Amino acid sequence: MSNTIDTMIDPNDAVLLLIDHQSGLFQLVRDIELPVLRSNVTALAKISQLAKIPTFTTASVPDGPNGPLIPEIHKHNPEAVYIPRTGQINAWDNPAWVDAIEKTGRKTLLIAGTLTSVCMAFPTLSALAAGYKVFTIIDASGNWSQMATDLTLARVVQAGAMPIDTYAVIGELMNTWNRPDAMEFATVMVDLMPIYRALMESYDKAQSVQRDGLETKLDRQMAPV
């Protein structure tokens, strides 16, 4: 088990909850660009499978205007478990949802949802009241205004939740570069943050120069004076 404290994520105690990331609800999001939100949610799905984190998804009336879950989640994490609801706005009010979480025996919840002030916030408050440690993944949640998000953050933090971003979640779940699947984690990081790809490319080039010499070999091409 990794050395963690109460304010850090223990991968051996974590459960990822992806709530209501639905195509219809995405149309209401105004506080984050949709491609960024979608990319962050997809990265979480990928990383939870890599880190073997139990993952549960759910959707609010997917047959209605809220629309279906975005397909990337279960495409990239086929082990994620979808738990349907029977109309509850707060996913925590669904007994099957709570039962699935309890059966993991884990007490740290990583929660993201659309919309932030409802789909993410309501289960967060309920989980805190039930004694769970909760990290709210803000950039994998989306809301109808920045003010609504700011108010929600104040509310859940006062209740005891810890806000976090997707990249930090990946880093805490990865925990160390000294692992056989480190480059798989790095691939997710690169997909999430393209600028990191440039850093890796520069590093790879520096390594090749050390191994193979300069690519240009100007000393060979320049004629003697």
C-alpha cells in the first residue's frame, strides 16, 4: 500500500463515480469547453482501468432530453459498471448505486458529474454524510455558469469534499514512475495534455542524439576551406 495521508488518494481505497456525462446535458455546459470536458472524462475512464479502480457510471433519464452517456467511457473502460436509476436526481438516492459502492469495501470516492451543481454535488454531499472521503473532479464536471460552479465548490468544500483536477487524479493513482505500466499512464497524460507530448518528443530526440549522434552531421557535409 502506498504511503498516503487523509488529503491524498490511496489507489487501493478509491472508487471512481462518473455521473450523468450525457450528450444532452453537455449542451448546457458553459464553464468549460466541451472538447476539454469530454477529453477529461475519457482520460478518467482510461486511467481507472489501468489503475484497477472500481468504476461506476449512471445516467439521468437517458431516454429523454438528457441523452445517453457519452460512449467513450465504456469504450475505454469496458469493466466500468453502469447502474440505471429510476428517476432519482441524486444518484445516491438509488439503493443499487449505494449498494454497489458499499460492496467494494472502499471508502474514498472520486466523483465527477454533469451538471456540477446537481449531478456531482448532490451525491458528494450524501457520500460525505455517509462517512466517505470525497474528491470532486472539477474539470471532469460541467455546469451552466461559472458562478454556479463557484457556489457549488464553496458548498461541497465546506461540507468536507476536496476539489481536484483530472491530471492530479492521474498522478496520484499512478503514484510512481517505477512501475511496468508507467508508459501506459504517460500515454493518457499525453492525450490529456498535448504539450506534454512535445516534452516527450524533445526528450526522445535528446536520447537519440546521445545514442546515434547528431542527425545533421554538419561536420561531414561542410567542404574543407
